[in-house]
Amino acid sequence: MNTKLRKSVLGIAGLAFAGGLAAGPLNHHEPTSTATTPAAVVQADKAGGVDTAKLVPHGVQGAQSRIDLNDEQVGNVKAIIAATKKSGLDERAAVISIATSLQESKLENLGHLGDANDHDSLGLFQQRPSSGWGTPKQITDPEYSTMAFQKGLKQVDGWHNMPLTEAAQTVQVSAYPDAYAQWEQQAADLVAQHWNS
């Protein structure tokens, strides 16, 4: 079976499996409005010199959410990509990292949120100092927080071949384990756009 056909079949199987997932943000921090689009199978082509088939090797899972990004959020995307390269990881690690940050903070480097804070969660990935992720200053540094997330990712056997939501959940241990999947297409698009910029 050729690669393109195989990916299409796997993408459709993934859609059937995830067909019951609700669209929209399941983030437990604060609700936001997002647009959803039907899941699509990524075709093997090059965007900005990046092989998009490697960004989403299994096709996206379920309905996809998308938000418009401001300059600060785009800056955080670029910081995550730079930290990914510094960690010696590839574009797939950047997609997982950006999708995780989209779910956890909408790519905003969050400080303490008072009563709305989830325990002592901070930064792009809502990491907790009390759980050993680092100091508040470290966790709110985009490079440090990305590298800390990716250090956890590297410890997950077979992360590179897992569906995004499984890889992210294994590191994050979220109360909403399937929520990461909805951001995979936007994360892949952002990596394709900014990896070589």
C-alpha cells in the first residue's frame, strides 16, 4: 500500500475512532471562543521546506479548533520552535509542544491567575513548581518551559509514533487527556510556517 493511501486510511480510521469527541476548548483554566473545522488528512507535500506529512503522521484526530494569534503568541511559537531545535528534536516535537501549549495556555505565558489558577500552574505549559517543573521564574521562561516539557517527552517510549494527544498526556497528566488533539492542525500549520523562518 503506498504511503499516501496508507495515511489516508489511517486518518479515516482515526476519525472514526475520535468521531465522538466534542469540539472546542476543554481547557480547565478559562473558556475561550474558538472556531472548529472538520478533521483533515494531511497530504505529503512541502510547506516552507518542511515535509508536512511528518508533522502529522497519523492525520489529525477529531474536530479541530483554531484561534487567531497576536504578536505575543506568535513570538511564543517561535520561542518553542527555537527551544525544540536547541533540544535537538525535530518538527514533530515542535507540533506536540505547540499543540500542548495551545491547550494549556492558548500560547500565552501565564503568570499566577489568582482564584482562577489551577493550583500553582504557570507559563506556556501550565507547569507547577510544586510538581518539580522548576521555579516560577524558570517556568515562565518560554525556552526553559519548552525544554522541560520536551525532556519529559523524550522519556516517553515511542512518543514519536504516538498520536499527539497520547504523547502530550503522558507528559502533562491532564484532567482532560483528549483535549490536546483539537490543536494538532493549527500546531502543524504554525510549525510549517515558522520552522525555517
